[in-house]
Amino acid sequence: MKFDVSSSALMSRLQSISKVIANKNTLPILDCFLFHLEDDKLTIIASDVETRLITGVDVMNVHGSGLFAVSAKMLLEPLKKLPEQPLTFDINDENMEIFIYFENGKYNFIGQKGDTYPQQKALADDSSSLTLESQVLLNGIGRALFAVADDELRPVMNGVYFDIQTDSLTFVASDGHKLVRLNNNAVRSDGRASFILPKKPANLLKSLLPKSDDPVKIRFDENNTYVTMENFEMVCLLIEGRYPNYNSVIPQESPNRVTIERLPLLNALERVSVFSNPASCLVKLQLTGNRLVVSAQDVDFSTSAEEKIFCQYEGEELSIGFKATFLIEMLDNINANEIVVALADSSRAGVIVPVENEENEDLLMLLMPMVLND
């Protein structure tokens, strides 16, 4: 086999899909990229068994066709430092000796036959499909991902839940302490369906979707999903099991409501949380009149901090504690200038929503409180 390819085009594709390759693989060939040369198209695959990324690059001056595998490290490290120029790949079909020729030199190493690379599973005949804009999928995954759990005892919580209705798509993630629910009512589907996308594939999609402007097609059955983008395709195993009824944990009545600018609250939390106990990261919010007092202390080291922020508050005087890192993450993942925090009392979950949602979106975040010592 022999072909020419642009070094920057090849490197861009290799870097994008290399993130799926695990540090330690049960099968040695999974340390490699799998290449499939056919006509003027070079298809490149990377996998960790559970998740597979597929992309392609145009090639020229092609002689022959077939499969071969090359160590990811062997390719990525030298090509990373190589300026844009044509590369000529020359592969000996018999012993898999590979030469890469470029303007000022050549690389020579041994590849592997590609026929032992694990094959991907086909979808069942009764699989479902969904087409949506890449930005819709990116927003949904991006907003929800930080709330995904890492819980061996409850694996269904370790992914982003896609709840598909005929006239909407809801992204949900929760770890039991915090919950994110983002509903997009611009997505249409033929029927009711759902699946749980694991954290690693969700992170991979988050990095790939900004490179695509075209609509994304998602096909899935009970076990697998195929996500087809403009230049990439991802195939992954889904998390099996029934996702909990997320709507049942959202308080329906929260009489105490505070409307506040997001950035001043976020900045105050980041400053004040430095003075909290590192083990708990507890911050206290005191609401009275049109004033919110954010405070934290670490009794062991005699440190404390307090900041006052003006707000619009409707309700009784209230003090409630939250884990600062969780609250900061939530505010970081809301784009609105103003938010509403709805509270029932100091022992029940707080609900955070933007005053103005983005077009076709309905975003809600929930955070469980922490016990205050005083």
C-alpha cells in the first residue's frame, strides 16, 4: 500500500480521536490506530473496546488498499512537531514494515495487521434514531456533564440521561447531591425513547462537537449508540438500567425566592470559599430583606470571610448552607445574567433557574443543602 496525505490534516484527525485510547488496554492492538485504505479515502479508528471513534482523511496517489494498525504514540509524537507538508506512507503488505517519507527525512517502523482489531457491533433491527443540531447536543452535554456521578454502586447515575419525547429532548445528570435538567423543545422525535450516555463518551462528544456545524444523527438500541457528525462517528456502549424519576425530587413549592445577578454571586462565592473548611467547603447564605450575606469559616485555623450582595428577596428570613464547589460549578454552567434561587427551608433542596432561558431551552439546577452548625 502507498499513499500521500497532508501532515496537518492527518495530525488534526489523529489528535481528535486519540483521546478515546485508554492508558492501559487489555488488548495490545488497542494502543494503535487502525487505518483502512480504500480508493482516495483513509479511514482511521481508535477504540478502548467500549467506545470507538471513527474519522477519515482524503489521500492522493493511492496504490493498493487494505487494513493496517500503527502505535498511536509512534505516530503522534513525531508528527506533532512536523510543519505542514505532504507525507508519503509506504506499507509492505507482507511484513507490515512502514516508511513515512517527508521533505527532510523519513521514519521507519513496523506496524501490525489490522484484521485482529475488535469489530464494532451492529445495531438491532428495532433501533431508534434522532437528528438534532450539533449546538443543541453540545449545550445539553456541556451543561449536564459536571453533575454526573462516579458511583460504582449506582452505575445508572454515571452518565447523561437522554429523555426523548415526540416534541422535546431533556438532558439530565445527577450524583444525588446536585441535579441538572435541561429541556430543549425544538427537538422532534417519532416516539418516546431514552438512553444513558456514559461519562467518557459524553466528554469525547463535548470536545468533538465544536468542530461540527452540521446536524448530528443519533441511532441507538438497548445496548449501543452511533453518533454521526460531520467528520466523525462515535460508537459506544450505553449504561444499562432504569434512570430514577428525576422530576420527583424537584420541589414543587418553594415560597422563598431570591433574584440576583449571577456573576457578583459567583465571584463572591469563589472569594469567600477560600476561607471555608477544606473538608466540607461549606458556605452559609443568609437572606433578609434585599440583602444576601455569603460567609464561610474554618474554626480549626481561625479564618473567616463574609460578603454582602444586594438582591431581590421574597420570603422569610432564612439561613442555608451549601457546598461551595457545587454551587460554583452550577453558576459556571448558567449563561444568564440573572438567576432565581427558590428555597423552601434550610433542610430542603434549593432550585436554581435563569431569569431568561436561551431560545427553546428550559434549564433547572437543584442542589441539596448542608447542615449548618449554628
